[in-house]
Amino acid sequence: MKNSIRIDRSVPIEVRDGTVLRADVYRLNDRQKRPVILMRTRYDRLKWEMGGGSNFMPMLNTVLSGYNIVVQSVRGTYDSDGKQILEDPYLTVEGPDGYDTVEWLASQAWCDGNVGTAGGSYLGTVQWVLAKENPPHLKAIAPWISGSGMLPSRLNGVFNLGLFANHLLLDGLELADRLEKQGKDVSSMRELLNRGYANPEEVYNYLPLKDVPQADFDIIREYWHDSVLNPQVSPEAKEARPEYEKVAVPCCHVSGWYDFFTSGTFNNFNSMKEKGATRIAREGQHVLMGPWLHMGPSIMGDVGELNFGRFASILGSPIFEHNLGFFNKYLRGMDIDLPAIRYFLMGANIWKTADSWPLPGTQWQRFFLHSKGHASTSGGDGFLNRNEPTSETADVFLYDPHFPIPSTGCRGHGTCGFASSPKDQSLIERRDDVLCYTTPELKEDVEVTGPLEMHLYAATSVKDTDFTVKLVDVYPDGHAYNVTDGIIRARYRKSFLKEQFIIPNEINEYIINMETASQMFLKGHCLRLDISSSNFPEYDRNMNTGNQPGEDAKGVTARQTIYHESLYPSYIDLPVIRY
């Protein structure tokens, strides 16, 4: 039948050490040779197919556009042989396994010798590991929603609790499947893990965090303890970090403004442009950034409590056109004009293009915190403008780790109990442990696009604590939606590699990475900064004791002082785009 799709399931592919990996092959049912797009996954291949493949590149449309798609289970997952992934958490085998798979695909009668890779999150990480091996027939990679290496277990020293709690449950169920196949009784294990999925607060709220019952199984225990208790990056983790100088092929980077990996995406883009192993690699770097969570665009363009319009949706956005154009250009050699950067400007809800990042002509405008000492809540006297402070009264709030600020809006996938971004912050901003600094109503539209960084001068009554900051778009009707945020753990204020505790009540400068964003703050709106000390459960709460993360069953309350005066001018640098 013309244009019918042939599916070959569980195709065995033997790699160099004799391990057999299995894959599903999707191709047009004819005898033509075509390029292959390989996706290597740790997740259920059948669910991937039933979901249409991916919001980034729908499987059916891709095959009908002239590509063979191969979805392979990495070793130790589902029907692929070998050790379970948790026994090789730093992906040391994925380079050789990927190399052998690419070369096997290139030798098949239905492949024209051109192989690309694609996939997001974990599927993006393994592409970087594969690409540095440089198999001869690998011509392009598309690491979507993936950063500069392993999953980001920490941001500025703070544990990404929500992300890893989700993986704890996922990995636990995967382990249960494998143990059950070995004839072991896993009924009680499944019951506990399923209860965690149904009630994720059992995992988030458990104290001490290291003793979460859902982690008390075999290999999972070591994985969880390593994630929670060990703030340092193991030397073995370098296996999964991009080594840009070894990557010789073009890259298609795709992410969303509300994903985990915004900064990592642009770091990969810029690093490959500078360090790529070949000219085609350095010149063949392309970024697409949309107003999306970790799972990419939605059907209608909805993200959290906002709708960004049809141009942000699966069908209305350029995501499929962009990704298909990338592979047409580098696997088929077609003459396609593909911009270096295509990004969605939220607020204006339009797509724009650029040649470099940060954007050419960016004006870095410094906005300072001000108040008369009563900035608590959105009804306080905190304000934000470009005037440097002189003599002003500091703002004070109490942070109680047993009553943390809930993660109302977050970066990520919005699953496992999370409230996906963006969300109205109005209720959160009524709490007296949230300081709010707001500009006057804008007299004209202001585009803020680029990386953001907060410089906060603060003191605390304890030896270790956290500070958080959130950039908010305030609407004329009072609704306030989070644009981006950041957090820092005090003990890592100077170096993530070496902790240095606080001298209580000593004033320190905290430089807080707020990732990247692209927001048009419309005329009549206001910009606001929310300052606090927790964003839970997106990040674990600091118990303020100075003990190692995850050790405490009980915390202490911290007295936090935020300074904004001539000697200690707290401020944010905003990347403002002028036309």
C-alpha cells in the first residue's frame, strides 16, 4: 500500500561487548534508502509511539516526510539486555553503545548512510555522550530540552527536589519491573511507590529527606542518597557532559522558557559555536525557544494559567517545521535558510529571530530595590527603579522551614504534584515572608530577553540558609505571573565546589542566577521582584541548621535582612532590547 508505514518491533542490535539492544523501526513500506533519525531512550517505547512520538517532532509526519525513525531502549531498560541504568548512572556505556548503533543503522539496506539523532531530556543527554565518539555516519544531533550534561541535581547548591522526587518514583517502578521478571515479590514495593505517585507530598514533606520510604529499595537507596546528600559532582559524571571540542556535527537545540534547561541550552549553543570540532559544527548551531514546559508545546498554546496563542501551540508553532528543516539541511543537504536563533517573545506572543546570544544590541539596565523598611507583601512599600539607593531602612522577614513558600509556578514538566508555570502569584505575595519590589506602571512596552542575574545583599541569623528571587509580570487588574526565578544556598555563595558557612548577621552579597527569559512587559503593566527564602517543593527547603541536606528532621527559624543602601545596593540587571 502506497505510503503505508512498516513497523519492525524489538529489532536486535548487538554492540561491541556482545550486549543486545532492541529497537523499533518505523519506515515507509518500500525499498528506498532514506536517512535515519535515531532516538535512544530509557522510557517505554510503546508509550512513546501511542503518544504520537513527540510534541517536538511527530513520528507519523516525520516518516511521511521521508525519514526512517529508530527508537532504541538503552541497555538495561525494557527488553534491551545489560545492567540496569541505575548501575551505570553516569552513562559510561552510552558512547560506545550509541556509536555501534549508528554504524549498524548505516549498514542497513533501508538507510542511505546518513544518520541523525533526536530526543529530549534524557534522550538529549545520551546524544552528547554519543556525539563525542564521532561515529563516521553521524551527521547531526538534536538534543532537545537537555542542558550541559546530567540532570541538574542542584541549582546554586540547592537540591532540585521536585525533579528528583519524580525520578525516584520512576526509577523505583522500573526497578520493580525488573525484579518481578526475576521472580521476586514486589507487591509491597509497588504499593508504596504508587501511593507516592498518588500523593507526592508524602515524598516532598518527609523528614529527614534522606529517609523517604519510597527510596528504601536496593539500588534506589544509593541513588537517592547520592542525589540528596552529595552536593559535589562525581568525577564520573564528566562522561555525560558535552565535550564540545570533540563534537563534529551540527546541533538543533530546542527548549522552553519554563523548562529546567534554558541556561544549559544557550550554553551548549554558544560553546559549540566557539569550540565545535569542525567548521560545519561551529556554523551549524540552531536554537528554538518557545513558551513551553519540559514537555514542549500544548495543543492549544496553554501554559500554566496563561494562553500564548495559536503560534505557541503544537500546530501553530514552527517547531516541526524547524526540526524537519534542520534534518533536511544536514541529513539531505537541502538548501534551507535556518536561523541561528528563533525565540518566542512572551507577552507580545510572536516569534523573532537573531544571530547570537545574548541578543545583539542588548542594553543592560540595572534596577535597584528600595523601601522604607516595610516591603513585606505586595501591599508593602517596596519599589523598584533605576535610581541607586542612598540611606534606606533594610527589610526583615522570618523564614520558617516548616512553613515554606509553596512552588506556585515552576520550571519543568508540571507533573507529580507540581503547579506548572506560569501561575498567579497574588496569594503568595500576601505572605509576610515574601518581600515585593514593584516598578511604577510602564509608560511603554519593554522587552526583556536574555540571561538574568540578581545581586542581593543580605544577612541571616543562622549559619546557612537560602535566598530566592522571582521576576513577575504584574497586570493592571492585579494578577501577577511568574516569568523566571532563581535560588542560592548561602554556604555555596562563593563556590559550588567548596562550602563556606555564614557568620550570623554578617552582610554578604549573593549573586543569583535567574536563568533566561523573553518577556514583553506591556504598557500599563509593572515589573516586580519577589524575594524570600524558599520555593518548595521545586527545591528542597533549607532547614537553617548547617547540617548536610537531607539530614534534619527539624529545622530552625531564620531572621533574614535584605539591604538596599549605598554600601549594599541590591539590584537586578535586566537585558532590555531596544529597536
